Amino acid sequence: MIRNIFAAAFVAAPLFASPASADDYGKEDSCKYQGQVMAAVQSARLDRVPEAKVEETIRASNPEWPENFSNAIPQLTQHVYQMKRRDLKNIDLGEVFETQCVENWDQIQEMKKNLSGG
């Protein structure tokens, strides 16, 4: 499951980059916000929010992260909703996501650079 979260980080990384770049916040802040988004999606899953309503529900809660980080909610929702709820009860996806983001920051930035053609 941890490997799947890492894969989700790579898939979602480009989504955090627009319209303002997640890089503008620095590694620690950017990864913290990304972890908060993942935690919000996990919480929605555990609260039985229908998959189609996750983004609307999270945005309506006025999350404390910068708006552009919400761009990844649909992709992260797709990933988290593939997981069994019972598996989500024993792990803090936000913490795991944030840790993996920090540990793999350079790789993620290189991947985003390659995807944007820069």
C-alpha cells in the first residue's frame, strides 16, 4: 500500500503545480499542504462521502491550504477510493504522503520539469 501512495504522489505532483506553482511554497510547506489534501480525501473516504462528491465536499469545508493544491483532489480521490476502507483506518495517508514528498522531492521536481518540457 505504501508503494501505491508513492505512485499517487508522482501522478498527482503535476496537478499541484498550477495555476501557482507548488514549488513557490518550498519543499516543507508544499509537502505539508499535499499531505493535508491527501488526509482530507482519506477522511472523506472514511466518512463515506460518495466519490463523486469528494471534491465539492472538501472545497466547501474551506481548507487551509492554498487553492491550487485542491487541483489534485480528483486524482487523489480516484486513488484513495480504490483502497478498502478497513485498510485506511490504520494508516495516516496525509503523514505518509507528506513524508514521501519530502524524501522524494528532487525526483518529483525532475519529473514535473520533464512533463512540462522544461
